[in-house]
Amino acid sequence: MNRYYQGPASDHFDGDRFFNPGQPTTDRSLRELLRWRLLGRRARWTTTAPVRPITPEAAVAGLAVTLVGHASVLIQAAGRNILLDPVWSRRASPVAFAGPVRWDEPGIAFADLPPIDAVLVSHNHYDHLDADTLGQLWRAHRPRVIAPLGNDAVIARAVPGCTVETGDWGDRFELAPGLSVTLHPAYHWSARGTRDRRHALWCGFVLETPSGVVYAAGDTAYGDGAPFRLVRERFGPPVAAILPIGAYEPRWFMRAQHVDPGEAVRILLDCDAAQGLGMHWGTFCLTDEARFDPPDALLEACRRHALDPARFRALRPGDRWAYTP
């Protein structure tokens, strides 16, 4: 029985669990997990690179995107400050003493954050939904917290008193005059433990701002590519697409849940974004590729598609992209 959500069945909810319609399953057996863990060839992360943290402006009239680290991104638009999947903790884990450790310091110190108006949580994996960080944000800023179905129950258990607004794919939330966010389909899965797989929904986000559309894909596989073409069809070409480029090896295990850099380039072309901003790499060692493989593979994928590499940047923590129409 679903621990987080009870509602009517739909094309991506069977009455008990959410799923990716028409796509390969993301579920993996214990045998498959052991095959990866015991027989895989995980690269050792040994190389470090300096991070230059920045102090963002209190408000931006146009549009600016700053990578905090991994999938944590600050979007500043129309005078509002929005955080995607904020994680400031040292580990992406349910416990403080084990689990993937942070290799980069955050690109923005928590104390240097501007007033946060909204927090968008794409799904409940620990590298995206961090209870300690959400609790700090709730106490310090009282932001609106918006997440897909079922994640209100997850957050309520982790951050008592935190108010969460949830929605299904396609639901739209007004953040301010001329500024809104729509929950958009993604091909992924969810779980906080071993008994709640796919009990809560996952999503990407489409932000409509006075400066243009910003698409944040969240964690996603490529699959049939339908969600990415749908961005352009429903909202028009984005001025920026914030896309994952890491945590993709081995492909036999990860293909149904995470894109690789070549597929990220296909997403950019499918939605026809003017600028690609690569994230979800280099901060937490989650899969087998070497730490700096994703930006190298992204550069090669851009070359294969005759795409100017400047059109798709692999962001490092503290990197900021700004846009003025």
C-alpha cells in the first residue's frame, strides 16, 4: 500500500505506484544491483578543483542561474529567488556518517543566500530532497515549497511544520505576476528506503518568466524523448535548459533513469533551448564514471552534433549565467 499518496489512477499512476508511461522499468533487482556493485568498474575520484563561492544579489530584475552544486540551483527571475533541489549537507544520505560525500563546497554559502521565495523539489532521492537543508530554509526564509504528488508526506515527516504544495504533471503554480512554474513529466523514479519505491511522483519544472522560459529537467532518462519535445510544443523554446549530465554509468543499469551527456544534448535540441546549463555531476560520486568525464563527454557530444560548445556549458559550483532579453 502506498505510504505517501492516495488518489485516482492515471496514465502514470496505477492506483498504488507511479510509473513512466510506455517506458522501460526503472526497477532493479537485488541481483542486478549486486552485479553492478561487485562486477562494475567504478572510477576513483581523486582530483579536486577549487570552488569560488559567490554572494548573489538580493534580487535580479532579469534572469540569472547559479549552480550551488550537483542539482541545487538558484534561479533569480523577476525579483524572486527560487531554489531547485537544495542540498547543503555534507552527505547525500539518510545518515550523517555514511553515504556519498560532498566533493565540492557549495557555490553559495547558506548564510549568503538572498531571501528565498520558493523551493522546488523534483523528487525524494537524498541528493535532491535533503531534510536538514529544507529545515534550515524553512526556519530562515519560510519559502513556498512545491513538489510533485506524495512528497508532501515525505517532507512533513522530515521537516515538521513545513507547508508543502503538491501537484501532478501539468499542474501550474503562480509565484508572482508574470512568474509561474509548471510540473513537467520526467522519466525517473523515487524512494527514501526499501519499501516505498515509486510511492511519490517525480518531475521536471518549466518556469515562465518575463525574460523567457526556463526548463529544469530534474533527474530523467531520455526514453522516447516525448517530454522534451513537449516543452517546446507547450511553452515555446526555452531561453535556458538546466539539464543533468552526470551519474550515467554503467549504461545497462542507468539508461532508464539518467541521461548521459550525449542524450542531454538531444534534450537541448528537442526543446530548442537557446542555452544549455549542465548540472548533476562532480559533487557526489553516485555512479561509475570518473569525476570529470561528464564535461569531456558533453564537449564531444556537442562536436558530434555540430553544436557550438558555448551553447551548452557544464556548470561548476559558483558559476552564474545571466540573461537579459
